[in-house]
Amino acid sequence: MKILLVEDTRAVAAVMAARLGTFGYEVRIAGNGQIAFDMYCEAPPDLVLMDIEMPVMNGFEATNRIRAFEATRKWAWTPIIFLTASDTPENLVTAIEAGGDDFLAKGIPEAVLQAKMTALARIAALRQRLAVANRKLEEMASRDGLTGLRNRRYMDLDTDLAWVEAVRLGQPFALLMLDVDNFKKYNDRYGHLSGDDCLCAIAAALGATVDASNGAGQSAGAFAARYGGEEFAVVIPGASEAGYRALAARCVDAVRELAIPHELNADWGVVTVSVGGARSDPASGAILALFRAADEQLYRAKENGRNRAELG
């Protein structure tokens, strides 16, 4: 168990750290609440032992700030135990209101301290397992059951978050809407099971194309999602004009190069996609307007012959 010990008196901190070290715990020491908060944000521990009266920032304020920081992170909660020489009712109430979980007297007997730490270690281990399980469940809930890309619900959530951040920072933002050309004809000709396999192959190609773009530094934080049926979307926060256009072209090429036979896709003979794109520099207003603009460009791509990208 990793413990962050927050204590401004060096002698007390050294003694407490030595006692905890004999139990096999890894202890880091912060000399005041501000240092503790900074250390917590850098590398969250499994447990915080927090003194109350300290210079710069006291334990109550540091705890308030840690809880506020945790609120911005998923599945984050760390037990915070106050160290005190005076466990008055007033201190207890203030500690709980600040987000603390319990009290420990600084002069607590060795056997009692070890028992307390054993119980807290069990809680910390359970918290870690629960956080891992929750992340796995969230990952499962966020994925489209067929293609493995982000599903529509989580695409909307992640897009909204990225849009708000782009607006705040005055950064550009781009969207690509993709539709499989003549997909109904594909299902009618080859069957729905083959249609599912086709969508999975397209999703994999789009995902790999977007990942390659991110890895090459041409986009950052871009992701592909299944929009619905045979429609996909690529969200590109911070998109440069050149990067946005290059990624759209690569998406068209990547699907065509799969060479999935499609006899009823006139002029091509293989499965292709049409792409419509829109970009805002800087991001402003409502994200819905960008979706509408990209959708209009998608219709233009289809009208102009399919297997192409039309970008606004």
C-alpha cells in the first residue's frame, strides 16, 4: 500500500514513516497541505494520512482540494485519515465535512496502528479492484457490439467534451461523416451475415487509419465511431486543415483497398465509402451545426459519384 503522510513536524513525520515502514508500506512525506495536494495530483496514493494544523495550507483545505480533484476523475476515491492530538467533536465534524474518513491519534499504540493499517489496506485493495471492474464495464458499455468502435452514445459524450474544450481553448475542430456506398444492395446480394462482416472490416480499417494519423502527429485525440447502421463518424479535435483533408482521403482509400467484392456497387466492383466533412477554426457555437454541415457534404459526395470525400 502506498501512503502519503502529510505532517509539517519533521520529527513526527520521521517517526510515523518509520513505524509504517516496518509494516511493509511505502511512505511519501509532504510538509504541508499544498505540497500534499501537488503530490497527490502527480501520483495518487492508496491512503492519505493528513495532519490538521500546518503552514501554507491546513489539512482540512488540502482534503477539500483533493476531493475536488477526485471529482474530475472517474472512479477516484482515496481514504483520507486525519492525524491529530486532539479528537474534539468540533474537529471530527469539520474533518468529515471536508471529506475525511476517520481520525488517528498521533500517539496511537503500535498494535492498534498495525490493525488500523491492515483494515485500511483491505479497503484500498477493494477500491482498486472496484475501479478496475468499473473501467472494464465502462469500456464494454462504450463500444459498439458489432464493430468494437465507440458506440453512438459514447461518441456523443466524448465529442461534446472535446468540443467544449476546443471552444474554451479557441482550437479548431473537424468531423467526418462516412456512409457505405450501396450497402442495402450489398446485404441483398450477399446476405446480412456478410454485411456484418463487411461493417467489421470497414470499422477495423477506419480505426487503424485514425490511429496511424494520431501516431504520426497529424491529428491528436481523433477517434472513429459507429454512427448507426452503415454510417460511421471520425471526430478530429484540434484538426489542422491539411491533417483533416489528408485523413478524409486516407479513410476513402483504406476502405476501397480492402477490396471487398460488391458487384452491385457500380463503377467500382468493391465496397467503398462516401465521406462528408466539416471543420470549424476556431470551434464556436453548437456542435450540432458542424454535424449538419458534414452531413450536407456527405450527400454531395454521393451525388458526385461516391467513393470520394467532399469537405467543407
